[in-house]
Amino acid sequence: MPVGERKRADMNIAFFEKNEQSWIKLKEWLCEYTIRKDMDFSVLRFYRKDAAEVLFKYAIGISFAFISLDHEESMKIGKALARLNPHCYICYYAQKPCEFQPFLHTRPFDFYFGIRYQNDMDTVMDAMLSEYIQSSGTFLYETRRSFLYYPIKNIAYFQSDLKYVHVIETNRIPNEMQEQENTHRLYARLSDIEAELEKQKTAWCFVRIHKSYLVNQYHIASVDKQNHSVQLTNDEILPISASFYNEAIGKIRSFRAPVMQENPDSAVSHINYNQINSCLE
């Protein structure tokens, strides 16, 4: 790493905060924290009333969420986030003590009341960061020359060109050339990758949709049954081949059952906010 280059954590922090003064304090704290830790974070702020409705587009990429209990949508946001991304670390906070028991079923990491931004936020962030690093799932692939590590959450899909398997990561821009920085090439077959995922007990979140594609189901946004394709959370569209169709649809339906529904008009299975909210009641 070049001198002076900051370590990238590849982690996203989301703040659900409407109050501008509180948001200013949070930003100041986060700037100081990243400097002290010598790390970079991607930051999202949700402050509109429809935060829970737009959350589906970003939920899977959120590593840590700080939700203000002063936000009138805090309950809905917590429920949706816990359902869409069960691996997210959630911390609720409020300026004054309030009832917190109704939020316990969203599996929060912690609660803070009358928050002192520097001390309290440092404490909870340190604890969440430590647990996150220890528990993050990783795909390990051994070659003759090295061991390669890929966080499962960062893998969008594996793509085979018969000779090589390309590891396509979530921060890749659709339609870019394969040789750009967010793809990595392995001398292997997709069946080799599937076998390694099985061995490492991480195959459950992947689905084979084509002889050339093995997709991380956490990054599937919708299924177009009419055109036999899936749309990813980055809007990239991949085909589902006839030979894999029935098994793939069954596995996706099972994986996404509580939040996917079929639209007979468009033949597209998609996330439905009302259904999400009713399932989480």
C-alpha cells in the first residue's frame, strides 16, 4: 500500500436521521472516527418519509445502520432492514429515553439514549466493527501460487467463459469489459466453484441460472419469467437458460419467499413493499 493511502473497508454505513443538527454532529463524529481508524466508509443518509419504501434498493449493501427513534418511520425501517439484510448491524438511538421493547424483534446490536456522540458512537462502532470483521463470510480459493479471499457479500456472480471463471463483484459497473478492476479471473470451471462453495458451506446463497452464470441470490432484485432472466441490484440483467430454469426458479422462490411475489401482468417477480411490511408485523 502506498504511503499515505487509507485502508478501504468496503463497508457501508446508513444513517436514518431527519434532524439537521443531529446529522451535522453525526457527520463530524464519523469524519473524526475514520481519521482515527485510518479507514474509509461509504455513507448513506435516509431522511425522507418514504425511507422504508426506497430501502430495498440499498439494504443488502448496508453493513451498519444507525436509526433515530425520533424518525416516525423508525419501526418500519428497522423491520424492513432486518428482513432484507439479516446480516446488517442495527443500532437505535434517541435524544431522550423511550420505549425500546417493540424494536427487539429486529435484532438490534444496541440502543443508546441521550447520546453523547463522541464516546457512545465510538463504543458501539468499535464493537460492531469488531464483530463484523470476525463474522464476515469469505470465499477462499486456492491456486498453485496463492490463496484468494473474496467476501461473500461482495460477490455478485461468477461467470464462466469455459476456460476461466470471472468473479464479478458488486461494485462493478454493468457492461464494462471483463478485464476491469472489479473482476478477477480464476483458472477453473463453474462446477469447481460450486464444489468449493459446498465445501465451505456458503453454497446456499448461490443459484446456478445458466451454464455460464452462478449468482449470489442476495443480489437478485427481480425475476422476469417471461424473458427468462434475472435483474441484479445494480440493474444488470442475466439470462436463465431453459435447462436450469425450473430448478433456479424453485431455489430463488424458496430463498426469497417472504418478500417476492409474481405479477401476472408483467410476468416479473419483484419486491413488494406492502407484502414486506405485512410479513414483518
